[in-house]
Amino acid sequence: MSGDFRMALGNSFPIGLGGFILAISPLSNIFLGWRSTGGLGSAAVGSYYFLGGLLMIIGSLFEWIRGQSFPSIVFATFGGFWLTYGSTLTPFYNAAIAYQPSDPATAATNPEFASSIAFFFLYMALLCVVYLICALRTNIVFVGFFATLIPTFACLAAALWRLARGRSDAIDLQKTAGGFAFACALLGWYLFLAQMLLVVDFPIKIPVGDLTQLNLLKPRHLGKDGRHKSGESTV
């Protein structure tokens, strides 16, 4: 795809990023228990659908059209995460209530439900490990994103497993997850500001720690075209 066509489309990255930070910011505050909040964040379920889910899917499609594979994949999977999480918290889908139909009000704390959904967060943490490795070729802020999301999801999984066993320290793990999520949200706001300054061609640009030119991670046995020096493809 030509660079001129990508430029004609504009920068779609802030669309997906904006949806992500507007979903994770309030959720991190809820996990931290600020202002007497609590639970799994059901009060903000609309933001998971229409900001985290919808905007990130839209951002993913346009990043794919622009030939930006890595952000496109990240936005697509996290858009799916927010839609999945929102659906889990929506009574219509009967996710938690199915485990405890006699008392829907407390179904989210049912041991079987809590233990089961913990695996969802565990594998989100694993996904972020993969993204963290790949982000080493992007920028420092993106690395920080996934470095904070890994313990966020891991602590959420641990909190739910502790909750399933009736352990009182589950809330402490939830707050720890909220702290890491809030750190991720702050990095997101910083990157969003950097992107928006570029969008309007602002005379001041803030650094994000470009890592794309690191020779440390560049395969020494490859030519500039991504092939072995002998001409054999690496794929």
C-alpha cells in the first residue's frame, strides 16, 4: 500500500487508543474502590461496549487498511476483550446468573463463576506477554502499556480465584490490579496527547521513546529486504 494512500486516510490510531483509555480509566478507579465504588465495574458497562469495544474495532479496521498490522491486531483483540467483558456483565447474556439463578444480585461472587472467569483474565495476561515482546520494536510508552497490563490481568485472575475460595485478601489483589490498570491508563493519556499533537501538527511534540531504530533487536544475518544474505526467505 502506498504511503500517499495511507496519508489520505489520516491517522486512525487515536480512535482506538481513545476508546481504550475511556474504558480502562473508570474501570481502574472502580477496581481501586475510589469514591465508594466496587464490584466488577457493571456501572460502566456502556463504555465497554461503545468506547472500548466499538471504537477499538473501528480503529483496528482503519489501521489494517493503512497497513499498520501491529496496532490493528492489538486494537482488534482488545476491542474483543471489552465486548466480551461487557457482555459478561450484562444480565441479558446470563453469564453469572446461570451459576446462581436463585439469587441474581450476588451471582457475580458465586465461587464457580469467579473461578471460571479468572481463566479469561489469565489468558489476557498471556496475550499481553506476546504483545510486550513485540512492542520492544515500537516505543517505550507502548512497552509500558503491556508491562502494566500483564500484572493487571494476572492480579484480577488471582483475585477471582481467592474470591472463589472465600479468602478475604481478594479485595487487596483487586485493588492491586486497579493500581496497575490506572498506571496503564495514565500512559494511555500521555500517548493520546502525543498522537493528537501530531494530528493537528502542533509545534510542540512530546517524546514517546522510539525503539524502532534499536540495532540490538535487528537480526544481523538479514538483509534490508528481510531475507537471508543468501537470498532465501526467512518466512
